Amino acid sequence: MSLDASPTSRPSTKPTTRQTLSKKDTARTRALMNKHGCLLCHTENGQESLGPTFKGLYGSYVTLKSGKKRLRDEAYLKQKILDPASIELAGNRGVMPPFKTTFQPKQLNDIIAYLRMFSTHTIPSTRPKR
């Protein structure tokens, strides 16, 4: 099985999202995600639901339909949120709607920072070089 990204690769670009959110921004981002139904399908506590749990999501690997593994980093999560059908996952039901026109860039960056809060993985803060 080949990997699309390796956690031991050298970083090539800086992340565009903040590493952490203030308490106010965390509450605002969680409310935004709740408003758009994210928390109906995703949990924060590690329990699987219709969609994957946020706990441990950022920095984990997912198996693509092709059989390759891909790191769930900032670029992956942004693409998956904006256009979920563009990344086909193995065994995935593909029920997440696209949010291309829903979130402003700052909101999307805050969502990624919010997801990073639940990470249980140590990965580079920048994207690995391919």
C-alpha cells in the first residue's frame, strides 16, 4: 500500500490556519458547525456516527478507494469539507454535502483549527513534500 503523504517527509509550505483558537473563537466555530449540521453526523468524543469522529481525525490516515493511504492534514480536510466527492474513500457512503459556497476562508481556517484541537497525533504543522 503506498502513501500519498508521509509524516516523516520534510515540510514544504506553512499552514494557512492558526494552530489554536481562543475560547471565543472556539465557541463561535462550534456554533457555526452546529448551525450547518456538522455535529449531527460527527462527534467530538471518539464515538463513530454517520461521519468520522473529530477526536483523532486531524493527523490520522484514511484509506482511499484506490487503496492508497492519505494523511488527513489541512489540505485534505479543506478539500473534503468543500468538495467531499472529490476524495473517494474506501467503503465510504459519500453522504456529506459539499460546503463550497457555505464557508468563508476565515471560517474554513477556524474549522480546521477546531478539528486540530481534537488531534491525538503528532504531525508536522506544515504539509509534507511529495
